[in-house]
Amino acid sequence: MAISPKTMEWFQGLAAVGCTFIELIPNEKRPKRSLDHFKPHVGQIGVSRAVEWLTRGSGVGIVPKCPVWILDADSPAQVNRIVDIFADLGIEPLMVSTPRGGGHFYCRLPADFPTEKLKTYLPAPNDKRGQPVPLDFKFPGTLLVAPGTVRNGNAYAPASSWRPPPVLDPREILPDGKFWKEPQRPFLVNPRPLKDRLAAARIYLSRDAPVSISGKHGTRTLNGVASHLVVFLGLDPVTAASLMLHGETPWNHRCADQDGNPYPWTQDELWTACKAAVGTVPAAGEKLYFREQARLEQKNKLAELVANLKAALTKPAKDRVAVAKVLDDFDWLGLPDLTDIALGDELVAQGIPRVMATGKRTIHIPGLDYSAMLGMILEAKRTRQMQNWGPCVAILESIRAHPSPPPSTGRDPNKASWLTREPTV
């Protein structure tokens, strides 16, 4: 394939402003390999590789570097509208024509434009009739097709000679645009090695992932699945989109319309969704975060209660209290999901001695002043050192005054695996 001098001029210009060059699958907008693979393809190395890719029939994409950004108008009418706006602002467009009559307008962000938490991609909001506006804002970090690329016989062609992109604040086009990421809700991700995460992705897509139904928030479903793969499982968008298309019964093949007829997404739609998933909050990650926070809160509560228990130990050991009773008390004091194993681990961690009682073969804590323990817990409650401990202070006072166990929680100490084995003293 012959490469025009104007395309070469654009390649040199794109290299000069720091763009990264990406090889695209022929006739598609998707990269051949992960974006990380192409990170070294900048400057003259990127230009040389781009020429090789075009020569052998691949497409070329670029990832712009700050402050370069692109206004992507996807219809002839939208191109005319942007050209008129540029004329009013006194800006001469620097544009690449796209095969469907659209245009990529290359610009630079103003020096004082805030770039922290700037999104990489933002579609224009729907118009007053609720119809999509064929206009996208593509900021540093996003991928778009470079000039010289041919798709299905139609080329992305320079509409002007290359020159440094004009300065344009995107708010001139969309004054109330939400160009910046909102503060993220906290979430966790799958920390396993890549091979395990790939296996988890295949299981998720074959068994747990919801399939999209056209007309019933299908796009929302697709975005949620993409977020799970790209963010929660940490897969690059190329791999994530590919997994949606493969498997014994591919996830994409199971997507349907409201009548149950197959209604799969196109490869470009899957790739776009996976690319846009970067920076989103996965639902599974949120759930995992809150489960972990609840676990840590319970662990901290248990550590505080056992610390009070430890402080109430006496020497020499005069009294002893059954561990089963302590377990029930801690359950009532705000740890309803406390297990005998978790309590045992915390007692061991804090060096609490235990002994086997004769006859009943139950475990006891020697030297525990039960009333003193409750008093310490009550004092901590009063001074707000321990928070959210279930029952009110008055009831806790009554237990201290009459140290009998609270109502049984239904645990059978004879069945507790921890309580019936020999203690570690």
C-alpha cells in the first residue's frame, strides 16, 4: 500500500507531540495486542512501525499525549456544526476525515486547563429529544484511528496539512461537560495472578455474568460486565473484549432481544465498552470492599473485647470462666457472627491461657475476674473508646451487678470444634 506524503507529514507531526502508535486489526478499530505492548512505539520508532503496519494491510491507531485532545464528529452535519463553531472562535480546523463523512478535529488543551482526574473519553449528552449526539471528546489516554488507515476500502484521510494543533478549551463546545472523574466509591479488586484471573473471567462469563437484553438496559448490562473484566479482574480491554467472543457458548452469542432472538454486540461495540470501562467502579469490587470492611470491624471489636478480658486476669488465678460463656457474652455484646475458631485465634494472639476443666471436658480461662471484665467494657463504652456495642449501657450495668450469663444464643459448647480440643497454654 502506498502512503501519501500528507499522511507521512501527519505521522511526523503526531510523533512530535508525543503520540503512541498502535497496530490495529485490519478493518477494525481494535488493537492487535494489548496497549501496554505498544508503549515503546513513540517518536521515530512509532513512525517506522506505522509505515510497516500500513504496508502489510493493518490499520494504525494513536493514543494522544497531554495536552493533545480530539473532538470526534461522527456525521457530516456534526462536522459542519463544529467547523462553524471554530470559525466563530477564529480557529482554523486541523482535521482528519473519516470514512462515514465525519471528522477528527485535533486540538490542544489550554495551559491552565485542569487535567487532574480528566476522563479519557466523554460522549456528548443526548439532545432535547433524547437522541444521541454523534460527538465524542477524546482526551489523552484514549485510542483513535490515525490518518492513512483504510477500513473496508475507505480511508481516514488528512483534510489539512499538519501543523501544531490549535488551543481549544472543550468547554467552548460543551460548557457544562462532565470532563472530570467524580470521586470514586471505594472498591477492591481480585489480587490473584493473571492466569487465575483469566480462569475467573471465563467462569464468570460462562456462568455468572448477566446477558444483555436489547431494550431492557442492555447497554448498562454490557458496561457492567466490561467493568467486572477490566477493573475487578484487571484484564486489558483487548483481552476482555476477546473473552466475550470466545468459549463453548460465548457470552456475546447469548445476548438477545426482548423476544429471545440472538442480538449480539459488534466487535467494535465490545471493544468500545471495554475501553470505556477503565476507571469505573465494578459492582463486585464494591461488595468485596464492604465485606472486607465488615470483617475488619468485627476483628477490631473482638481484639478490643479480648484486650479487656486480658486486663481482667488475676494472679494468682482464683476464679475461672468457661470459654463458652465468654463466647456467648461477646456474641451478645455486638459480635453475633463470632465463631469459636475466631475467638480462639484472638485469645492465642493475645496470650490468654486456657485450661481443660475436669469432668465436663470444657475449656476455661483461669484467673478471669468476670465482673471486672464487664466493668472495663462498660468504662470503655462510656468514654467512647469502643463504639457501636449493641446493647445499651443500662443492661450492661445490670450484667455487672448480677453476673449471670445473658440469654443463650443456642450454641452447644459440646459441638464447638475449638472448645473441645486441648488448649494451648
